[in-house]
Amino acid sequence: MSEPVLLEAGAVAPEIDAVATGGEAFRLSDHSGKWVVIYFYPRANTPG
């Protein structure tokens, strides 16, 4: 697992490569120039 990245409000987000719901690949740079909302949540059935 990589080191956490702390961002200030308004900072440019680092590249994100992930698997989205449904199994499709998501790369943040593919959405350059567009508004994107990325939501992270705790793993299912865990406290928090």
C-alpha cells in the first residue's frame, strides 16, 4: 500500500487509477478539464 497523500483545499489531485463500480477502469487523467467527484468510504461492515 502506498503512503497517504494529504491535499490542501484547491490543490491539484494526484493521478488515480482504480476499478470503478461495475469493474470498469477509471483513470483521473482521462477526465482532465472536467469536474469530477471521487467518493471514498470505509470498507463494508467495518466500524467508522
